[in-house]
Amino acid sequence: MPRKQKNGKIKLKTHKATSKRFRLTGSGMLVRTKGGKSHFRRRRSERTKALFSEMIPVKGEGFIKRIHRLVPYMKKNR
């Protein structure tokens, strides 16, 4: 007996690496973290190391569109 086909949309899988790197702010702006935070930081000044923790807004419509496609269920932080 053939299986019954389900109605509705197909569930989309979240790209986990993307979901860990980006997040939405309360106003809906997409922000990212800086790279280079975990390795070879001994010679850097304290000010430079402090700047690594800052979140930067993502620029470019193409990038934003691609990130939303990779993480379809991303929600705003409340």
C-alpha cells in the first residue's frame, strides 16, 4: 500500500554554521560577529581585543537574502 502524501509545505533545514554566526536584533537588523577571536591574540592590544566582541550590521542586499535563505526560521531577539 503506498504511503499517504502529506499536505502543506516541506520543512526547510537550518544551516547551523550560519545560525551561530548571525542574529536578528529587535528592530529586525541582521548583525554578525567578528572573526579571529579565538586564535593568535597574544600580541594584540587590549583595545583591539575588546573590539572583537562588537556586533556589526550586515551590509548588502545579496548577503542578507542569502542568510535568510540559509536560516529560514530565524527570529528576532526579544
